[in-house]
Amino acid sequence: MVADLPRILGYGGKQVVWGGNYYGLEPSRGWLSWFKPDAPPSMGSIELAWTNLDQNSRQINCSISSTNPERVGHPTQKPLAVMMFTLREIGTARTILDPFMGSGTTGVAAAKLGRSFTGIELNETYFDIACRRIQAALDAPDMFIERPKPAKQEAML
């Protein structure tokens, strides 16, 4: 899976990879950082995202415990606030691809911002959770956001 990352990155314009500091990616000056003020000792107090953005690095402070109501059982689920911050940092990108979708937080953020989203997840349990969460976000009314067209699952093969 990780071996495919450089190939996947070749398809996009603006790119963000949370945990990008663990991969041999090109140098970047536009890193994103999530500061976790209540991180337990067994966990890092920051998480980094590599980007290909030519901008100053940015940081969001977001408590882990404040996101407990949105937790759905994925071990590395990002808070919605972190993904909203991330999508705002990439500016006007209209279509978002998350090739490691997990429980769908990026898709929920995309729906709330009126952006199209494509997510890929190998784990069927997490895929189903993500579909439910994204559909619920699409169904929630927001008079200031033009909604993307309804999601449709495509066949991979």
C-alpha cells in the first residue's frame, strides 16, 4: 500500500498526506501540524501532514477528547475539525480524493464544504461506516453550501 503512494500522488494537484513525515516524500515548506494538547503519554502530541503547497506551515490545536462524540471505532480517526482545516488549507480544490479513507472524516469535511469526494477503503467495516457518515453529512441541510451530487459507489474491477 505505502509503495503506491508516489504513484497516487502523481494524479493530484494540491496534495496533503497526514503522517507524511513517515514517508520519503519530496521536501516541503507547507507542512500542516495538528497539536493534541491532551495526548496521552503513549501518543505523540503533534501529528504532521506533508503537503506540496508553497506556503508557510500551519498548525491547528484540537483536543482529542473534544472529538469523542464523533468517534466511530477507527483507531486513527481524525477529528472533523482537523480535516475541515486541511481542506480549507488547500483552497479551491473542488474534488477531494482520499485513497485511505478509513471511517470517512475527509469525506464528511468535503460534504460540509460542498466539495466532491472520492474515497477508497479496503476494510469493508470502515467503508460502510464512512458511507453512512458521509451520507448523513450530505443529508444535513446547510443553506450556505451548494451540495455535490449524491454519492455513487463505482466498481473497482
